[in-house]
Amino acid sequence: MLNAEQIARFRTDGFLVVEDVFSPAEVAAYRAAAESGRIREINANRKHTEVHVHQLEVTCKDPLFRDLAADARLTDKLAPLIGEDLQVQHSKLATQPLKKDVGGFGWHQDFAFFPHTNTDLAAIFVYLDDTDTENGCMSMVRGSHKLGLLEHRVDGYFSGKCQEEQAWSDASKVVPVRVRAGGISIHHCLTLHGSGPNKSGLPRRGVVYQYRNADAYQLADHIWQDTGFQVRGRFSETVRCEAGRIYIAKRKAWDPPFGNLYLQIGEQAQRWNAERQGAGCRTPASEQVAAVTG
Ligand SMILES: O=C(O)CCC(=O)C(=O)O
């Protein structure tokens, strides 16, 4: 659980560090999982020793990471911050390359990648290595979660990076997030953050869970295999907009019970769109841009 001071700090700063959440033995087990089987194979294919890699859907690649997503030491800390009923929006293993002076991830707000009807989303980074500016820790802009959604588009397309440089130009507000292995950091979905290159070339691995209040309805981007994994509480059968609350109706005869509205495209329309692609028609499918997840 978090104490009142930690909760207040999260509300003011938009992020929080909690050390010593997991034991050295648990960290060793998570490291072994991160270096084994399919995870190692995919990382090797993506040249993770050379470039910064976010390997998604880690909950589906090792049961240890699925169980960790629902571990009460994480979800009980999140509940007072974003709500009692929690789902995973996505999971990943985030690794800096084992090479000096390369890697890093540009300044961004996570919410820009996957907007929802409300902003009760937060990410927990579980540290598998001691992390500081030498091996490319994240930095956060204190209080930036109160700035609203900043511009991440260039010429109308999502760029994956915040385009408003003034938002991180005040060095007194930029805080390097130094955490020891076994600790965690928590950041709000509107907190502006990024990481620099790995200056030391030493490992910097972390398991990241993006969580959401179960009443936040995703409006764009990708539904991953583990999106919607209910890790605490229940699905309330309501969708909350920041300005209010509305029902979404489920039906007994439907599977999934909330209907196919989620896709926003009917099955016939999908077929017609595919046919019209060839005729030079711009359809949602032809507009798809490879998603990079924050
Ligand atoms: O891996 C990193 O350094 C950045 C991770 C990040 O920004 C995120 O998960 O939103």
C-alpha cells in the first residue's frame, strides 16, 4: 500500500518511486525469464543489444510476467491513484542496448499513444537492474501531467514523440528516475517522460505494465493480446468520460457481449473497404500506420 505522503506526491509530481518492492531472489527469477525462451529469441531478432527494444505482450510469453501483472504489491499501490478496478492496457519488456551511447526513447506522454475516455491510466516500471543516468534511466517532467495532452503529431500523423519542446526546457523540473533493482516507478499517463542513451553500456532492463481504470474505454491504437486483462476488482459495465458517465449495454445473445462496436467497422464494411483499396480509395485499413507503443 502507499502512504498518504506518497499518494500526495504522485498527485503533485505525476510520478513516484518505491524501492525494495521485490526481493533479490524474485528479481533473479524475472531476469532469468527475460533472458529465456521466446523472449530471448524475439529480443535477439530485434537486435536488442544494439537498439532500444520494447517487447510487447510479455504477459503472454512467460507466466511469471502474467502473474506479476496481477501481483497485489503492484495493483494495491495503484488503486488509490487510478481506481480500485484495474486492467492491463499493455505490457512490455523495456531494454536499453548493451552498447555505449546508443538507445533511449524520446519525450512523450503515454496517453498520446492510446487515448481513452478518461485519464485514469498509469504505468508501473519494475526494475530488473539498478538504473541511473549512466545506463539510460527514464526522466520525468515534474507536474507535466497537469498540462493536458500535448502535441505528438507532425503533418497530422502520430510521430511517437512530443513536439512541444518548451514542455521539457525547464531543467529544474526534469527529474532523472534512479531506482534500484527490485524497486518500481509509477507514472501518470500524461506525465511527460523519456530516456537518454545508455552511456555505460550496462544492462537496463525493466518490465512495464500500463494499467487503466476498467471504466476507461480505449479510443485509438492497438488492442494487444493482454489488453483488458482484469488484474484487480471488476469490470463495472460503465464507461467514464472525464465529464461524466455512460452505460454501455451488453446483450445475452452476443459474443462478445458488448457487441462489435469496439472495431467501429462492421464485417461487411471491412470486406468492402478491402475491395476498394485497389480502386485508389483511402479506407481506414489503407491509412494504418505502424504503431509504436509508449
Ligand atoms: O524504456 C524506456 O526507457 C522508456 C519507457 C517508456 O517511456 C514507457 O514505457 O512509456
